[in-house]
Amino acid sequence: MKNKKYSGLIMIASILLAIVCGLLLPKLVNSLSFIGAIYLNVLKLMVVPLIFTTVMVSVYNFKKLDSKKLFKTILVFVLMFTVSFLITSGIVCLIRLGENFIFDTVSWNGEVANLEFGQILTNMFPSNLSDLFQTKSMFACLIISFLFGSLCLKVKNGDAVIKVVDGLKEILYKLLDIVMLFTPLAVFSLLGSAIANYKVIILEYGLKYIGVAYLSSLVVLILVMILPAWLLGKVNPIEYIKKIVKVWVISLSTCSSAATLPTTMKVCKEDFKISDNVTDMVCPLGSTINMCGGAVAFALLGIFSMELYGIEMTLPMYLLMLVSATLINMGAPGIPGGGIVIGATYLSMFNIPLAFIGFYSGIYKILDMVYTTVNVTGDVTASIIIDN
């Protein structure tokens, strides 16, 4: 806890230093922009192996769950995620937060990823193993890891394979822990360069970004969490809030669904009187793959970044963004600083420049508080729905 406290203070200091140096010493911070570039490259390098190993192990562990309830639970999770994504998209498009501000035109080559249906399917079947671990093959990575995890249940030495993959996953997590220690330095580099080039206006957009994130999360909380619990679970909204506030206190302070899980399960069983067998399945599974806060994060980040670069949104691209966000969120649980990591990967899948990720890294702690709260609230609502 002590280390987390100091890491937060260090992050705040790096943001303040980036603002000061960006305004007063623009040449210095621009000369250090390579630090942020290396940081982003390392994150992009690690995220595909992390997703591959995590999905494979998670699918294998599904064997312990009731298949019928598992299907219902995942269906509820996907529906909640999709509605959250659509609601946030509507809010962002209505506000048009990034309009009239063309960001970092030097690094933008004016072309988004090839979104033709045939090309998408082709990319899902890479010709060699090295292609599998590239961002453009994210769909192939997800599908193959899912198949491998499933097939390990069917073969004689499946347990041994999973133990090796699980060990590799833990090593990657530890390595990522080390990489994340350099986040304050990367934030200084990336945020400082952004401020040096765009001055105070980038701070203005950052504050607006946070405001839209919290507004979208509040609307999702009401329409996707509280309202269904009232209509389907007969839980009065006032009573719902009174009971779940104990969960919110933990989620806001820890920014971790896993750390909040014991409280979430206790509240479900004791306050909402949800059966043990539903709670014991839905809540742990939800802390891994149910990410309605992630839906808010991805919809806002994707559409906002496209507006920053003046990229036109098409229906095929939007639908692919929704599908990608759903799969990535379900396939990348528990990664430290996960929103930064998979956010960069998400933009890369569509060839959207990553320059804004520097500033995004700086404000992510503030965003993660509300995103995590939406995530754990979704687990409670899903438990109520499944139990009924």
C-alpha cells in the first residue's frame, strides 16, 4: 500500500513537471520524446503475448464452471458491454470533444487500417507464428488462444501445457510490473512533448476528456446497472445505491476489480441476498471479463482519437471497434496499468496514431477510478440478473 501511495505521488509530480517543462523548456522535452516512444513500443510488444496466455488459461479454467450458467453469464456480460459502448459512443459523438483540433499531423499518414471484410478474415489466419504476435493479427491471437485453451481440456497432457503457459503468463506480468515503473518517466516525455507543441490547449482537452468520461460512466451506471437491477431484479434504486456504496469505496480507492472482489461478493450475498452458487461464479468471472468501464474507456478513446486526427468514422470501422473492444476486454484481465496497455493496442489495430496515449497515461489514474467502479457495479447487476 505504501508503494502504491508513493507511485501516485510520483505520477502527479511527473505530470506537473511535464506541464512546467513543456511550457518553459519545449526544446528539452522534445529532445526526450524518444523515451515515450520506447515505452509505447514495449507496451505494444508485450500486450499480444499477455492476451494469448491469459485467454488460454482463462478458457481452460472454465471447465470448473456450470456450462449453462456460464453461457448465460457471458451473454449478460456481452450485452451490458455492448450497450455501455453504444451509450458512450452516442455521448461522445454528440459532444464532439476532439472536433476542430487536428493533433500531431506530422506523424499521421492519413490512412486507417484496411477494413475490408476479406482482408479482416485473411488477417485472422496468419501464415506463420511470428505474424500471430503482431497487432494486426489480434483477432487471430484471440481465436487461437481460445482454441488452444479449449483443446487442452481434450488432450492427455493438457494440464502440463496449461501449467507452462500459466507460468509464462506470470513472468510476463512481472515483467510488465517492471515496465510500468517507468510510466512516470514516459508520461513526462510524452505529455511534456504534447504540451511543448500544443501549449495549454492540450490541458483544456484533457480536462474535457475526464469530464466526458465521468459523464458517460454516470449514464452507463444508471441505464445499464441500476435500471436493469430495478426492472429485472426488483431492487429499488435507492436501496441499490445504499447497499453497493461499500463496494464503490473500495473500487475508487484501489482501482482494482480483483482487490474489490471480496467486498463485491460479500455485498452480493449478504446485502442483495444473491445465492452463493451464482455469486461464486459470476463475481470472480466478472472481475476477469466483465468490463463495462472498459466499454466506456474504449468508445471514448477510439472516437476521441479519431476526431483529434480528423479521421472519418465509417459504419464498418465502428462495428469492428465494438467487436475488438469486446474481445480485448475479455481477453486482457488483470494487467497492471491495463487501460494504457490495451488502449495503445486498440488504437494500433486501426492504425490510429498513439501520440495522445502520453497524455492519456498521465490522466489514467483519475479515469481508472470511475472505470473500475463501473466494472464492479456491473458484476453486482449481472449477479442480480442471473439470480433472477
